[in-house]
Amino acid sequence: MRDKINDILNNTIRELNLNDKKADIKIKIKPFKRKIASISLTNKTIYINKNVLPYLTDEEIKFIFAHELLHLKYGKYHINEFENELLFLFPNKEEILINIIKKLLKYNNLNNNAREGI
Ligand SMILES: [Zn+2]
């Protein structure tokens, strides 16, 4: 699992053309109450939801990493450049996101007061 995740992260970093400094990213797997993932821009660490990770496809993991890495590139807000680059990599991004949220709801024992998303 670890190796697979690191491969997906490295491929995503390459596809986003992040420079070496920005590409020095760590991954931590931890439980979340409501989120699928988050990134700490100061620690350069992506946190991914331990409860849901085993059920995600490679494409979904890649989508999550791409989303978090774009925060590293563009800052904390989902500005137009952020959304456009994500759409370029994932023309079906809405569908992927819906499937991720379904898994989050299913495997993370949520109440119906729901989600922070990613
Ligand atoms: Zn985001």
C-alpha cells in the first residue's frame, strides 16, 4: 500500500510539473472525522483518511493528491487556475469527486451532517 501510494504521489508531482522544492512532500495516513484528505503547506505533508483509503481506486487517490498538491501551487483557495488545472488532468473530475464522497459517507461512519470535503 505504502509503495503504491508513493508511486501515485510521484507520478502526480511529475504531471503537475512541481519543482523540486515544492515536490518534497510527505504523506501521513490518519483517521479523519469528515474529510478525505488535507495538506499542511508549512509541513509539506498530505494527510489522507485512513478509514477510506483502502477502498479508493488508484485514480481516486491520484485525484486527491492532485487536489492537495494544487493547494501547494496556488494556495488555500480553489481559484480558477486551480480548478482549470484539475479539470485538465481529470476531465471527469465531478464524477470522481462524487464517487470519493460516496465512499467517504459509506466507510467513515458519518452522521448526515456531513462533510468538509477535500
Ligand atoms: Zn481543496
